[in-house]
Amino acid sequence: MLHQILLQAPAAGSNISSLLFIGAMVLVFYFFMVRPQQKKIREQKKFRESLSKGANVVTVGGLHGKVVAVEDTTVVLEVDRGLRLTFEKSAIASEKTAAVAPEITSK
């Protein structure tokens, strides 16, 4: 009877290997999920701080416009022939590039 109980007890090394496995999973999660997200957030913050007058941008809602004025927390965009809208800086998603949205030229 005692022999059967001893055979069912977990080996001493299995606890250590389980902890190592959990530690490895935490590291993988950090390097593949958390760290890239933090890098993306830093780049977005740097972009929003570097906004300047005259830049063509796209908001998170998909509105395209040209930066007319930059204030502490807001940005004024000209979206269509004098129509100016005020947005929070956090609403600016990216800078519009020629490759994403080429300018339409009239003949």
C-alpha cells in the first residue's frame, strides 16, 4: 500500500519544470504581445507631438484634412474649401501619404 502511494507522488523535478514552463510562457507573451504594443503607443505619441501646420492627416474616423493650427490638446483641420473642424490630438491616426491616397488632378 505504501509503495503505491509513493509511486503516485509527483517527482521533485516536475514542480521546477512546471515553473520554468510558466515563466517561459510569460516571457513569450511579453515579447510578442506587450512590448510591440508599447512600441506602437510610443510611436503614436511621438507622431502626435510632432504634428505641424500644413501636414495632411487622417483622423481615426477616416476624415482627411490639412492641419491649419496646432494647440496643446487640439488640432484644427481644414477638410474642404475653408471648412475647419477642431479635433483632439488623440483623434489623429496617421499622416496621409501619396501612396495611400493620391491627389486627384482635374484636367
